[in-house]
Amino acid sequence: MEEQLLLVLGSYFYGPVSGTIALILATAGRIVIGGQGMLPGILIMIIALFSGTLFYYLKLKRENHDEKFLDVLFIIIITNGLSYLTSSKFLPDITQSIVSSHFYLLILTIPSTALIMGRILYDQKKAFQLSVNLKATNFLLEQVFNNPFTLIAILDKDFNFIRVNKAYAEADEKDVSFFPGKNHFDLYPSDAKAIFEEVVKTKKPFQTYARPFVYADAPERGVTYWDWTLTPVLNLSGEVDYLIFTLRNVTEKVRLEETRDRLVSLIESSPDFIGMADKYGKPIYLNKAGMKLLEIEKDVSLEFNSILETHSDWSKKVISEIALPEVVKNGVWSGETALLSKSGKEIPVWQVIVAHKDTKGEVLFYSTIARDISQIKAYEEELKRSELKYKLMVENLTNAIVIHKKGKFYYVNDAALRLVEAESFDQIKDIPVIEFVHPDYRDIVLKRISNVFQGKKAELIEEKFLTLKGNVRDVLVSGVPIIIDGEPASMAIVTDITELKRETLINQLLSEISIKMITSENLLEFVSYLREKLSDLIDTKNFFLALYDEKKNMLSSPFDWDQDTNAPATWSAEGSITGLVVKERKSLLLKKTEIEEMIQKGKIQLIGTLPEIWLGVPLVYEDKTLGAIVVQSYDKPDVYCEETKKLLEIISNYISLYIQRKLEEDELRLMKKAVDESPISILFTDKNGVIQYVNQTFEKYTGYSKDEAIGKKPSILKSGYHSKDYYLNLWATLLNGNNFDGEFLNKKKNGEFYWESKAIFPLKNKQGEIINFVSFGIDITERKKMMEELILAKERAEEANRIKSHFLSAMSHEIRTPLNPILGFTGLIIEYFERYKNEEISRWFNAVQDNTERLIDTTTKILDIEKLEAGEYEMNIEKVDLINLINGVIAQFKEKAKGKNIELKSDIRDDKIEMITDRIAVEKILNNLVSNAIKFTTQGFVEIKVEKIYDEVKISVKDTGIGMSEDYQKFLFEAFSQESSGFRREYEGTGLGLSLTKKFINLLKGDISVYSKKGEGSIFEVILPLNLKSSLSN
């Protein structure tokens, strides 16, 4: 009994394998023991094993909720019961014998055993089938994962890569081993992160189409478009275990769709009938013009079952018997047909039908273009030839249509003529077609033409064409074979995509320029990069950058690329084309004839070699003109256009911004250096008065280092000398937004006192709020000590100056009073002796007269200098005719010059130059310069030249006199200076004339310069403002 119990429990708790092992051991032991009842005992143990196994599976199935096993168990019980009842009813003797010998137990267990073993074998078969299915599924998933057309990545819920397929890695030009462990948004930052987080949160998949993306580490790729899905995979707990991220690059599809949309828009806007039909001839599309022609409003596919229904009776025969067989055979047919409108109106048209085939030559669909030729039929019935009708159909298409045979042009439409920059067909008819193909594409094109002549269609590809003017155009070309006059020919449809590619290149260029602005270390590197990149879009063989100096009105080209090696590095903005661009802040595109016309009119001067075409664009930043960029060509008169100008105007903004940024950086460096090394004590505080910066002079004045001062308040310098009200007034003034000027007795770090004169200013932000204070200070300790001495010295000097002025005034009066009668008397005596021809006495009195005039002149100059230095000269500003004034000066000195055999002449090109100035001052300037020139000239000439320059006038006095050394020119305008002095000097005079002239010129806000060499004469140039009032107000 114990063995049966152990077998039942062992099988129940540890399963049928453990129970079977126990049964074998028990059976072996029972056989060894032997004796009576051995066989029934073994049978009972077998029954115990089956019973334990039965309850073991019952336990498992209850845990797994297996309802089918419960049904099996129920069947086992019923079967065992039936077996027992049957054996008892029909075999009672045998049953009794069996029962008495325990054989009934075996009978009872046979059905149960069969059912249990059947169930076990069924479960094993099912598990094996699941294993096979699982392996197949895994193999299928691996094949899907390694799909070369779909990018697949497996991410954890934090978006870190677990695994990517080869297609995913190759799309980013990386190896699959690169990705595991890296975060998706660290590699590809984008706004899609919020979507990923939402998928993890909601546990719902997400799918998007044609989503734009830009590679952060490779912006040159431009915008790409992707279809992608993100699918969360949940674990048994219902949480996201990982994410499956699949992508498909649809950039090309998007581009094609955009192109398709443009073509559809073009077709819809076409005035011609354009339609399509499937390979069975059922209409599937018709444009607006076609629907209007047929007088229908709804979908054409719903109106007609065949294209024949859209044609008149005689046209149906042409279409079915001639056109369609020809199209199926040769790909295209063109001819005259007639459409039939819904109202029954017959419309004559010239129709082209094209068969679109697959690679096997099977027709996929048909397309047709038909043009209403009602009016043409009415007025030009004689136009029967199909070539001319074909021309009428395609002439107004924006795409170029080219038909060629035997290597020569047979027909081109206007769009094709425009494409190759020809004015008529005669210009190109004798030129081989291949000559218009760029050399890089000629082998491909020849092969495609050969295929077309063999009846094959040339698929759409991108090529490059050459124009008659040598320009390169980017085009899309497709071709179909046709028959003309019984000979094979080719019809090509050409779309000019030059501008589209140009826009793409421009956008890419601007993106790259933005990056280069940050990385370029200097202007040369930046401009060189721009020129190189621009060369993909325009001719930059002759390219230069001109920088403008507004103060000097000069232009300079620090670097240029120009075939004209004689072009100057610096030149005046006045009179140059570049200067005109800079002054007017307006771009100029000029042909050679326009430049020549401007030169003839005197608007500009020729600088360097005259180009065939010239384009200049100003560099402007806010309200400041920085210069200009210029491109020009010496051999291509049509190389630039308005589009080129627009492009350069965009580029000029980047150059202006870069130049201004560099200038500001340089100014900031200079300003920092100036502040740091300024002899003035400078400190900055925040709005609470806490020191944020001090310069070197502050350290020198106070003895505090920067580190000691920063973070503290200026009160560390308080000496206790000033009252509390003094500081309260200071802060009240500053906090009201006003400046404060005052003197402070401060205390140094070592305890010494010093006086400092300070100017303190509040600094405000754009909102007018005070954010900082800045203080400028000068040590005035010594000045304070000297103040009293200076005041006393000033009073004494003023008294001495008053006495000197009084003395000079009195002396002038006392000297001039007796000299004037002497001058008049000697004049009479000279006349008398000249009358009686006594030359010797006349010469004596001439000497008296000359010296008297010299003494009066000297006295006048001394008084003028005194007035100018004392600030007592009173100007009388009035209108002055400069030409009349100069003529008067010439007349005044004419005799004096004639007496020395010197020619006194003038070079005046203006009839009248009007000035608003002080007449006497200008006259004294002219008198002194002309008098000096005559004095120091022994032979040759003295010339006065006048030149008007904008709002100024330049007066030049040139002589062929003795000239002067460079050393003496340094002291030329000092009072009493002469190159030779003492008793041995050759020329008389006080040396006051040029000093006085300089003072008068300064008074009139002008300038004077001298150019002279010893023994070669001198040139004095005086520049005066035309309007002295304006100069004084400025």
C-alpha cells in the first residue's frame, strides 16, 4: 500500500518521468522479493503511476486553463465506468475471477492509459509543430530585417540603438557596428523626439509620410524626405520592451511628384486638348481645355468607353485603321482628325498620339495632344503637310521640341531656339545636333540616338547642352522614334532645368557661406572661398573687392583676380564706376557702349582696361557703405544679366556682415586695449555700485590691484573729507539718469591722500534702465597745488598781453602816421626826376619808397598776427567772387613781376566761383603767396591755378623760383622763419608772411600744403570751404 501511495504522490508532484523511474525501481524490488501476489502488486503500482500522472496533468491544465483536457478527463471517467459495467454484466464469471485476482484494475486502466498517452503524444506533436513554425518565422523575420530596400532599426524605450540592418547603416555611410548603444537623437537631432516619446507613452504605433529631414553633420545633402513607422513591442507585462523603427527614403519620389505636379499644372493650363487612355483605348484623363472642347464637365472616364467615341465618324476610321496601328508599331502618330463635342459639333484638330511602352515593348497607355485647327483650316487650308501641322501643335509648348534625322535638325520649336540662344532655324540647320551636346555627354547621347533609330524609346535623363553663345544649360531629355518621309527620325522633348539647378546651388551656397562666415579667420580667406563657390554659378575670372574710405573718398582693392594687370590697387572714388556704385548705394550692370557713353559725358573716368561688360554691387551695412564687389569680362559681353546682379546682391549682404563683424571685433580689441592702457583711471560698477572692472591707471592711482578692487564698492577710497550730502547728491544725480562731474579727495590703499577729478556716467539698456555706471578719473593733486600759481601767472600774463597790445597799437599808429606822408612825398619826387630823366636820383627815392612800403607791410603783418593770436580779429562773412578777387591780385602784382621779367599768369577754368567767406582774409592769403612767389623767383613764371572740388576750392600758386630744402619746410609756417638768416641772407623780409597766411587759412577752416625742391621752384596749395558759414556750424 505504501508503494502505491508514493507512486501516486511522486507522479503528481514531479511528473510522469519521475513516477516511471520510481515504478521501475519498485517493480524490480518486487520481483526480487517474489512470493504470492507479486503480479497484482505490480499491476496496482502501474495503476498508481497512471493515477498520479492523471492528476499531474489535471493540475497543469487547470493552471493553464486548458478546458479541452478537462473534457478528456471526463471522457476517461465515463469510459472506465462503462468498461467496468460491461465486464460485470456480460462476463460476470470472468469479472469475478479478475476482481478476485486484481486483474480488473488492468481492465479499468487500459482506456485511461490509451487516452492519456494519446493526449501526451498530441501535445508533443503540437509543440514540435510550434517549434518548426517558430524557426520559419524567425527565418522570415531575419529576411525581412535584412531587406536592402527598407531601413530598419531596433531601439530600446530610451531610443538607444539595439540593432540596425545593413541598409540603415549604408544610408548614413556607416557600419552596422557603429550604432548599438548610441542614442538616436544624439546622432540625428530633430523635432521627432516628441513623437517617439508619445509612442512610448501611448503604446500605439505611429506612421508618417514624406517627412523632411536635414542631416545636422552634413547639411550639404540638403533636405531629404522619409516615410517612416515607429512600432512599440510590448512584453508580457504590457510595457514597451523595444521599438521597431523602419524608414524609406522618398526624396526622389517627392522630387518626381513635385515635377509631376508642375507638369500636370502645365498640362492643365495648356490651351490644347491633352488626354490619356489605357492600353485598351478607354479614356482615363482629359485636361480642362479638352473637357471644354468636348463640352463635358465630369470625369472623362465616366463619359466615354473608348477614345473613338470622342471623334467624328471619318476620324474614327483614321484612328482605328491608321493611327493606332502606327502608334503601336512606331510609338507615335500625328495627323489631322476631328473631335466630336457633346452637342454634336465637329472640331477639326491636328492630333499627336504617343504610345508609352514597357521595356518589353508592350503598350502601357496612350497620350494625345490635339490642337483646334478650325481657324487654321478656314484661313490656311493649303497647310497639309504633317510636319507643319506638327509644328503648329508644339510651337507654344514651354518645353523644347527637337526633331532630327541623319544628325541634322529637321524641326525645332521656338522654345528650342531660345534654349540654344538662336534667333532663327537657319542659324542651326547646318550644324550637327551633337555639336550642341556638352562633350561630357556626347558618347551617351550618340548611343541613345542609335537606340531611338532602332525603334527604342530614350528614357528621361539629365544632360548638358551648349548654346550658340557658349553658355551651358542643364536639361532633361527624352526621345521617341518617329518616321519622316519614310525615313527614321527622332523627336526629343527637352526641359530646361538650368534655373531650377541654379536655385538649388544658390540655396546650398548660402548655407555653406553662413558656416564659412563663422570659420573664416580673415577677409581674404572668406572672399577667396566666395569667389571659388560663385564660379559654379557665374564667371568670376575677373573679380575684385573694393573697400571704401569715406574720409579720404578713396577705394582700395586689398586683393583681386583680374586679367588687367595694370589695374591700380587704390584709386579715388570720384569719377570711377565703382565710386558711383558706392556713392549711390545702387547696383550697376553696364555694357561697354554704356561705359563709353558715361566717359564721354564726363560722369566717370576710365581706370584700367575697358571691359565688355561690368557689374558692381555695393556693400552696405545698415546706413554705412563699406565698398563694393565687382565682376567684369573683357571678352564675353553677355556673360552677366539681371539674375547675376540679384545673386551678387544676396552675396554682398553676407560680405558686408562679415566685414562689419571683423571691424567691430577690431574696434573692440582696440577699445579694450585703449581702456586698459588709458592714462585715465577707469572703473565699471553694476547698478548697485559694486566694482566689476578697473584699468591699470586705477591700480596705479589707488594702490589696489584688480583682484582687490573687483567685488568691492568705490567707498574703499573714501577719505572722510567730503560730506554725506555730497555723496547723496552724487547718487541722486546718477540714479536720475544724469552725468556727474566733480572732484574727490580720495585715500590710497597705503593711506596717502590724492585729489581726483571724476566724470561718472550711467549706462542704460534699450529699455532705458540703468544697468551699469562708468567712472573716468584724473589725478589732479599736482594741479591743485599749482592752481594758485597758475591763476596768478594768468593774471600777470593777461596784464602783459594787454600792455603789449596797447604798445603795438600805439607803435603802429606812431610808425604809420609819419610813413604815409613820406610815401606820398617820395612818389612825387620820383615822378619829378623821372620826368627830367635823372635815373640815379630816381633809383635812390625808389629805394626809399620800397623800404617805406616794406616797413608799413611789416607793421601791418605784426598787427594782424597780434589780432589773430589775441582772438580779436573780426571776420566779415559775405559773398565773394573769387575769380574777380584773383584777377585783382594779378593786376596788383603785374608791374612788380614785369619789372623782374617774370610772367604772372593764371589757369582758371570756371567763369565764376562764388564763396561765402571773409574777403580780406582771402585777399591777404593771395597777396602773401603771390608776393612770396615773385620775391623768390628770378626767371620763369608765377602761376595761379583755381580748381573747384565739390564744396571746396583749391588755389595753387606755382613758381619757378629758388625752391627750398626739405629740412626748412618743417619750420616754414613758423613766425620769423627764413631759410637763410643773418647779415648774409639774400632776400629781405621778416618771415611773417607765411606764418600769417597759415593763421588766416586756419581761421577760414582751410588747409595749406607745400611741394618744393631746392632749385626747382615751389607749389603752395590752399584748400578753402566755399561756404564758411556751413563749415563753422559743422
